[in-house]
Amino acid sequence: IFAVAALGAAFGASAASVSGNVGVVSEYMFRGVNQSNGAAVQGSLQLNTDIGLYAGTWASNIDGGKTEVDLYGGYAKKLGAVSIDVGAIAYLYEQDKHLPQDLDVQEIYAGFGVGPVSTKVFWTNDAAGSNNSEENWYISGDLAQPVMGVTANAHVGYTAGRSTDNNTASNHVWDFSLGITKDLGNGLSASMTVYDTARGGNATNVDDTKFVVGLNKAFTL
């Protein structure tokens, strides 16, 4: 909170605002894979500037009673129905003393959207839990369309991993989700989403199909 406030002061009070949200979900899903094995409490704070620069943090509990904290920043701009978004994100995980690997990951990303449709590409050369240098790409496509008083959400993502030490493919995974979000007023919203995954090539599931419900409260400071 203090870091976001300091950034806001640096940009100037007239040029920046802070928004955030807090919520709970029955399962924390990331790229189609369960991260919490149960309910998760999540929240974020983001500094937004008039010129399009932004910075923020997001946190959630994860499996094993541990915590994930993400730090990110970038530039986003909307021109009519067209939007762009470029930036970087660090996924920071509370470490398990029994695991020798550093699970933290840093990615850069670039996104583009037209109306309700958007796509984004993420890249890292140091994937989590890899003892070697592991290059990883994630490509997402999303649709958010108001329908009959709710917002219908559809998502497809593709993960492509490759070891840069020997240039061999290590994982190719598809993830999918379909859901609806209902605006309840005063910044409160409820959601229901179905998630599934499949491995490229032989289409073998890498995680069970999950049905997730959530409640979220958005706010501005």
C-alpha cells in the first residue's frame, strides 16, 4: 500500500488514481491449473495515471497455506474501440524450505484488443521450478460480452515451453474457460466459471475440470 501511495505521489495527485479489489473464489485457477486446492482470498491495488502508465500488486493464498504476491507495471491506452497493453510482471511465491528451486517468475507481456475481444502474449526465459533455463510462452484470447444483464466470458490460452539449454519442447498445454459475471451494484460482482485443460498433441487433460464461483468488491481510493 505504501509503495503504491509513494508512486502516486511521484506522478502527482492530479495525474494519478488508485483502484483495487478484494474477493474470494472457491478455487484459485491460473492458466487452467488449480493453485489453491480450496477457497482463496485475493486482493489488488493499482496505481493508474492519466498518461497510461500503471503499476500494481495482487495477492492470493495458494496451496500449502502459502502466499503468492505479484508485482506488475506497464502502459495501457485505449483509442476508441482499440486498446493496447504492454508491461512486465513478477510472480513471487512464499518458498518451501524443502524445495531447492526458486519458484519466482518474471514475464513481459503485450496485448491488443478490439471491442469485446482481446489477446495477450506473455514470455519468460526462466520458468518456475526449472533447474535449467526454461523459455515459456503463453498466448491468450478472451471475449467479454454483455448478454441479458450479465457479462459472458470466454477464454482460450496456450502454453508453450522450451528448454533453451537443449532447445527441446517441454510442455504444450491448452486451457479453456467459460463463465458469467453479474454486476450487483456498488462495486460488487459475482461470477461462475468452468475451467478445463488439455495437453497438446494427445489432448490428455492436465487438470480436472473445475467449476469455480467468486464474489468480488472493487473500489477506488
